[in-house]
Amino acid sequence: MKVASSLLAGTALEAWRSYLQSHSAILRELDADLLAEHGMTTRDYEALLYLAQSEDRKMAMSALAEHTMLTRSGITRLVDGLVKQGLIERVSCDNDARVSYARLTDAGHAKLVRAGRTHVAGIERLFLERFSPAEIETLATLLGRLPGASCESACQVTDCAVE
């Protein structure tokens, strides 16, 4: 029986392992920074950022789940925790009782702004400072080819999130 050859060897395997390990390590450090300084996770921060960048600072729960790549139950748990902290509120749809929204509160926006400083500093320290501007351009192009990497304006950090 002939075994199919794999491209996942040598340098390709090293690139893949480095990507996985660095992604995991960077997220752990970003989480630790946000937890220590603001009592929130990167997932919490991400949800608040998506809401801040949405019209009227609100988004359908299904859309928020899609943007954060969480399941229906995962987004429910995340939103429940953020509601308990007063960072977001649930809003029902006037036209369709099956649709509910998550809306960023003023307290949530203020927390996002404070946490944004920490988060951006962590990204600079753990990622950006390790590459030249030209290398960042190349990385952006290369990583932009990966599934799920295409982002619209919602993936940009706005001035309101890092004031």
C-alpha cells in the first residue's frame, strides 16, 4: 500500500507549528493582561469591540456569534456574563420576537476604551515589535489568504476603542 506524500514536512511543518504555538502563546498573554488589569478576556473584549463598531452599538445575537465564531450556546454564556457586569444589555426586536440584540452600554464602552489601551499595547509588544514595517505588510498579505482572515471595517480598532 502506497502512502500519500504530504507537503506538511520540513519547513512547512515548522511554519505550521510556529503559527499554532505563537497564536496560542500570544492569546494566553493577551488574556492574562486583560484579566489582570480589567477582569475581562480577549473574547469579552472582542465582543465589546464588535458592538462598539456596529450601528447604534448593537448587533443581533446571531451576528455577534458569527463574528466571534462562537456557537449559539457560547454566545449566550458570553453575553450573560457581560450583562451581569453591566457592560451590555439585551434588547428585543420590535418586529420579530425571535430576534434579540446585544447592545453596548455606556459602562461597557468606557471599559472597552480602558481595556483597549492594554490590548493594543500587548499586540504591539507580542507581535508588531518583532517585525519591520515591510515584514508586517508581507505578513498581512500572506495571512490575509487564510480562511476566515478577510475582515471588513469591523476588524479595525477605532479611535473610540483606544482613546
